[in-house]
Amino acid sequence: MKNKAAFAVLAAAAFLVACTTEPPAPSGPKPITFEASEPIRIPVAFIAVDAYFTPPGRAPNIEHLHKITPESVARSWAQARLVATGGPGTASLAILDGSVVSEELEKKGGLTGVFGDQQDVKLKARLKARLTVERPGAQGGGATWTAEVDAYADRTVLESASLNERDEAYGKLMQSLAAEFDRSLTAEIQRSMGPALR
């Protein structure tokens, strides 16, 4: 009897500890950085970042529900990659679109629909931006160079995905969008803005 009583006390204590111990908080999406890429040096006085996209704040858009957005990706990119080295003129990165849309996918019927783990939604992200460099001329004229890109990424999510798994899918979507934006805009700057960088 004493052994049973002692066991009951220990079990109750273990239960109380389990109830008071909070589950570990989800780590959240990994931060997106561009520090590993070589800076793009522009001989201007300063570089501005302006957002011209206003999230609608309702379905099917979901960017407003997350800390990391296409706009924050563009701002992080500009902060890490663009460096003003001084000189006449200005540079600006205009964020023209920074949307993320959740699109419901059509489900299959029959046994596949009943027993299969189907694709639930497709997340589609877009980041459109234009970099402009303006320099004044000697006699009131001037020169302007632009580099514009429209980057896309998408990812599908299964019906069975938990909330954490859906957040993880969104984080990976932002990583893919950031990589595509970085690659595309860097290539366009090198292609069309050579004189502006000298």
C-alpha cells in the first residue's frame, strides 16, 4: 500500500510539472539576409527606398499576416546590397508590387480524394521593383538609368499541414522569392546600368 501511495504522489507531481511547463515556442521563419552578396556601389549622395504597393489586408492576400513580406525583403536587399559612395545625384528603389496570394486548389474525388493527402493551397508571391539612378548634368541636363524586375515564386501546401508547417512553407516561399529577386535585379543592374555605377 505504501508503494502505491508513493507512486500516486510521484505521478501527481509529474503531472503538475508537465502542466506548468510551456511547450517550446516555434522558431518562426529564418531571417532573410543578403550580406553574403557583394555590395553594389553607386556614386550618389544617398539611396532611398519607396513603397508604392498597399496590401489590401484581406483574402486572398496574406502578406499582411506575416512579419516577413516581399516589401521587407526588398528593403533588406537595398540595405545590404546598395551602397552610396558619394557624388552628385540620387538613387531610389521603388517597390511596385509586394503581394502574396493564397489560392485554393481543386480537390480530387473518389478514393484518391478520400484517402490521399491532397494539395490544399498554392501560395504565390510577387516582388516587382525598379531601381532608378539620376545624375544632374553640367548645364541643367542630366542622365537617368533604370533597372526593373518582376520576381515570382510559388509553393503548394498539403491538406494535412499543421499551422507550423504552413508557416514554414511561407518562410520557404519568401526565401525563394528573395533569391529570385536578388539574382534578377543584380543581372538587370549589370546589364542596363553600367555607366551609372562608374
